[in-house]
Amino acid sequence: MKFNGELIRKAHKLTKEIKSEYPEVNYQFQFGLSLKYLLSNKEEGKMGKIEIIINFIEKGIDEITNPAKPDIKKRRLKILQENKNLFKEEDFEQYITLKEGLNKAMEIARYAVSKGKAPKQLYVILHNILFMVGPKMEGIFIEDKKNLVLIKMPKWLAAKKLIREETVCKIEKETEKAVYTSTRIWLPKNQIEIIREF
């Protein structure tokens, strides 16, 4: 997609949709993510989850770094670039939110650091981004929303399955009596409400 007025309008539209649904999201930060997403749009509108996560980490580095210290930002971006090959698309298949994706990236970085395959600073960068920028990530999806459903369930079932009463997820398998979700659990259809457009 080319950089033009239409792209700016689409980025604002996408950002406003996210901001109206999640008011705690920083508008400028999300606008940057939306713009980069639209500019990097590949494969008929699909962008890989890793690209979205790496893009967010780059923006997060910008947010956690003192603007008066550009050398630190440059060093952090270099660490990310040199180690982003640690992240494979298949590692992120089951995750649908940016926060889940960043948590998985941290898990991968922690393991790589423990094996001497990555510098400790990579994990520290991801940890700081999650801690400082994490609240802005709630509800930002890295999965195409058309693949997702909102499942509502009674409190007792949520407690039993260790999930929230309202869960956004993907339905992986469906039988006459139950659904298997991207959260890796089966849920009985007679106890849940599935909302396909939310």
C-alpha cells in the first residue's frame, strides 16, 4: 500500500475503532502501529503475527527510551534486529492478543538467554516494554478479527476452566455438543453463548 491521503484516513479509522473500544489505548501510539500495519500490508491484507509483535516492540523501545539518549535507542533496536530470528511464526499461532504475543516473545527470549543464544538485554527490553506499555496492549488483536468469536459463559464454568467469563478466541474444532478453542479447552455449547460479530 502506498503512502497517501487514503492510507492516512484508513489508519485514523482503524485507530479510532480501537480507541473507541479500548479508551485506555494511547491514540498516537496506536496510530503509529496502524500506519505501519497498513504500509506493511502483505498477502492480501494479512500481516504475520511476528511482524506485528516486532513492530510493537520497536514502538515500545521508542516509548521506554529517553529521547535525550538516542544511542541507547539505537543499541536496543540493534539488539532486537540481531535476535528477531529467535521468533518463529508457528510459536505464535495460538495467541490472539498483542499482550499474549509479547509474553510469548519474553518466554522465548528468557530461554535463549539461559542457553547463551541471546544477550540478557533482549529479555530486559521486552520486560520493560510489557511493564511500561502493557496496559495499552489490552484488547489489541494480532489475529484477524473475522476469525475470532466472543464466548460468554457462567462464572462457575469460567472458574472451572480457569478463563474469563467473556473470552475472545478462535474456534479450532466444533462438534454438535462442544467447541474446542484457541485457549486449548473444550467448552460445552449448552453452557456458553457464542457471539460471532462483536
